[in-house]
Amino acid sequence: MKPTSVKNILIVKLRTLGDVLTTFPLLRALKELYPDSRITMITDDVYQELIATNPRVDQVWTHPARQLRTAGWFQAVHYYLQTLKKIRQQKFNLYLDLYGSMRTAQWGFWGGIPRRLGFDLRGRKYFYSHRIRAAHRYVVDLNLQFAQTLGWQGKSNGMEFFLTPEDVETAQQVLRQQGWQEKIPSVVVSPGGGWPLKLWEAKKFGQVAKALREKYQCQVILSGSETEESLVTACARELGDSAIRVLGLPLRQVAAVIKGSRLFIGNDSGPKYFAESFGVPTLICYGPTDFKNNNPDTPNNRVLYHDVPCRPCHSENCQQDRRSCLDDVTIAEAIPQAMELWEMGKNGQ
């Protein structure tokens, strides 16, 4: 498809924070390929604020995920038909389905979009004009296959994220209220992240952060959603009163807190992609999920895991007697890695 013939693009990516953030390199590639195009993106309503500051996106349609989970079949069908109507009215000529459900596959087909790209998945693939192989690879590179199929020949797969000056100032105000000092470097520790089987023990994160604080006299910022308060509290017990807690911040302010840090430590979860976007070194714990899919293979993005035959299982319920993949990751392994990454992070401060 010639660049001049692509004027109106629709992209769908629903669900998790990390899934949405890892589409940003693809958005950049599409604007390089089709600089005069208009891009519309459908995403869950809770992630609208992430897309709102992205200069590659011209329009955001929100998907009411939380409402649909509790809605009856009538409301779900009504939303589906209303979306189809909007798609037909907009007359899109290129559709990228990065979510890959049966519903989103049909949106492009029944919406009358002539060129439709989606993953080569059972059943859904028949609704696409071009199919993308769902290969086992880093998720950013996987998404960039869409642009490569369309003729993009770029090389960059780096993450990016966009903050406003107000995002940064508001985040710093929250930190200052807890005694944060701008001139003292900080480490952000995020002990939460999805289902319980994915989580390294919170107090171990606290012990790693304590070792960093004792060696480098740094500030420790503990970050989490409101539902992760117990994890943040368990982590804070290892650090005493000096730990700075930020719970339930809007996502762009979470990103601003991470951007201002020298190191990010956490589980396989969405906030780590903020760190990657800003070049902040990361140390990430992996249990049932696969770091080959979710972590960039770079020196300043490191992983902790204990290799066992059953990992990665991608399951929310461990079928073994004990969860060796994470429980056998020791603090003695984590602390030297964290300190090496801290030294790397000096270059970004």
C-alpha cells in the first residue's frame, strides 16, 4: 500500500498497561511510514490518559472494559454495534488489530476497512487481509511486525512515553510532602504487579532497597496502586520511616516519579515500561511469565528468576509443590545486580 493511499488508520489495543505502552514504538513507525495519516486508537478507558499525550495519535476511542465486565449481553451487543457504526462512518482504510479477540477481529471486517492486519490466530485470522505471525519474541519487536509488513524498514525498537510539565510538577509535589529532596538520587521499588503468582516477596524488595540506601544514601520510593497497599507496607517495614510511599497516583504521575529516579526494581508489570521509556535501568523479577517476551535484551535491563522445567507457565495457579521460579531467587543474587545497575544509572542523572 502506497503511503499516499493511507490517510485514516484505526488501531485497537485493549487491556493491560504494559500491552498499551508497548504499542508506542509501532505508532512512531507508522508515522514515519505514513506521515500525513490520521491515527485513531481504541483502548480501555483507564488507559486513555496514556494515549492523550502521544503526538502520534490524533483521536482516542475509549473501551468501557470495567462496565462491560458486569454488563448483560444486551449492553455488550449494543456497544459492539455502536462501535461498528462509528468505524463505518469514519471510513478507515487501514486496520491494525493488536488485541486479537474474535470481537476486535470482526470490527475491521464488518466495519468495511479494506486492509486489515492481525495475528495469525485460530478463527480470528480469517477476518484479516494480512496475517502477522505471533512469534516468540520481545513484544515491541512483535508489534513492529505490523509496520514491517506495510513496508517500514526502520530499526529502532526503543520505548517512548510523553509527559507534560504539569505531570512532573504534580508528581514532585506529592513526593515533597513526604520529605523527598530533588538533589538526592532515588530508587523506585514497585512490589506489586498483576496476579499473586507473579510477585516476588515484598519484604525481599525492601531488603534490597535497604542495602542500596545504606551504600549510596539514596532515597527509596515505594510505588503501587491502591490495591497494592499491603505489599508496599510489607516492603516499607524493612526500611523504617524513611521510605517514601506513593499509592494510587494517576499513571502519568507514576511515570513522572519513575523518570526522575536512577533505578527501577519490581516485578513483571506495566510500570517497568515507563522506566524503559526514559532509559532508567531496571531489575525485574520473573516467575511464571517469560522475560524473552517482556524484557529488552540490553545491559541496563536485567532479570531475576530461578530456572525450573515448568517455567514459563503463564499460569495464575502453580501446579508444583512450591513456586521455585520466584521463591528460590535470593536477596544475595539481587543486591549485587541492583548495585551494578545503580552505577549505570549515574549516566542518566
